[in-house]
Amino acid sequence: MRKKLFIPIFMLLLVIIGVGVNSISSQAQSKKSVLKIEANFDISKENDYVYVVSKKNRAILQNINGQTATGKYAYITNDKKIRWDKPAYYEYSPRVAEMIKQITLNGKSITIPTTIENLGREYKEFSRVDYSKLKGMRDILIKNTNNNYKFLAVYLDGSNMEPKIEVDPFVAITVMKDNEYLMNLNWIVKDKNIQKISTGTFPNSIGSADIRVEGIGVGNTFNEMYEKFGTPHAIYVSEDEITVCYAYEDKSGNYYDITFNHNKKFRSDYKFLVYDYLETKPNIIASVEIY
């Protein structure tokens, strides 16, 4: 599995509207866009919202009734071949090439790579921004004043990442509506499209966008996933998270990666500078990542 390149980019307070912002939004403004584009933020104050799970996902994930790791929630598959609490590596599977063709976002069929406009009509206005012109600029907030969707964006080319790495330039985008965290996107500069989409980029954070692969997503368990897709490529286990990766590289060198993540706990509230952590049901899928 490739190293995750999503970056925490939470932005709230406007400091300066730069000349560069005017240039990236000139086309949108000329068409009387409902977009408001602002730059140079104190990004820290947005953290509180991104790390709080939505009420919808809280109802799905929280282990209210003390669900134990049995049945579909068990740490071992019905055929006893795979354990979800043990790191493991397996072969690539051609099945992934079919999985990648059957992705939905909030019930809408999409493909990866995709465009911003193809994410849904609520995102159409955001496709009118030239994100390649964000290079050299500080954190950018792009807000649709009609529906309160927000793109919190930063241009990354490796030189402005820690640690510094060699990577094709991309724009990391955190998507929110009002103060609810939805998902993250990687918009690739040279191809001008989205090549990565995730609802679990940050530790203990769970985006409320509904990403599914052949109907499997948040609320399903690893065992239900296994019954649908078979043996994964890898299982990664940490103290707070289990990640199951399905991956495949075809003869043309095209690489496909789909991961299903389980967070053992999540943050539900933020009061008086303290987060409230709640336990999730065993082995339940809490977020999905595709690229």
C-alpha cells in the first residue's frame, strides 16, 4: 500500500486575500459564481470540527450494547483462514480491477480517477477553480455560499512536506459542509483530476461521506467484506486501528488500491477543550479509501 499523502489542512480564520487568489478565481467570478475564496489562515481552529464524528456515523459505529467479537463481528473469518487482529500479507488479486469499477459516493456511481464535477451536483461550482495555480500560496478556503460546502486546500509538491519527499504535485483537499467533516481528496496537478478519495485520513477521524465498493462500506464488518471480495492483499494493525488493503497491478502497470479501515474508538464531542472518546463495535468498517 502506498504511503498516505493526505495532510491535515483545517482552515477557518481569514487573514489576507492575496493577488494569487484573485487569479485562481477569476473565471468563477466572471460567471457570477457563488464561490468565496479566501487565503492565509490560522488553520488550527478547524481541527475541532474535523475530529468529531457525525451523528449519523455515531449511531452506526458506537458499541452501545456491548457487542462482542462474535459472528460477523469476529476477529476470524468463518473459514478460519484470516484473522483481522494479526498483520499479514497476501498476493495481489485481479478481483480489485472489478471492484474499482463499482464505487458509489452517497449513492452516486463514480470512477477513480474522477473529476470534481463528477462527485455530484453539490460540488459542481468547485470544478470552476484552477487548483494548479495554488502553487506557492498558503492554505486556501473555497466556500460555496449557497450550500455551505467548503474545500480546504493546500498545494503540495514534496518540498513543502515533512519529511520532504519526491512526489508529483497535488492539491490535498479537506471537504466539509458547515462544520461537518465529509472526506479528503487528492487532486493531481498534471492530470487535473482526483486520484484519491478517503473518509479516514486523520487518526480517530471519520468522514460522513458514504463511500462504498459493491455496496460494502461504513457499517459493514470485515467478515462481510471478506465474504464479498475474498482474501485481501494486506492487513495492518496498530493500537487504535486495523486497515485491510485490497490491491492489484495489471499488465499495463495500472495500480489499484482500496482500503477499509476500522477505528477502535472515535471522538464524538468537543467540550471544554476535551474530546469524548467512544468505543466502536468490533471489526466494523469506519472509513474507506480508494486510489
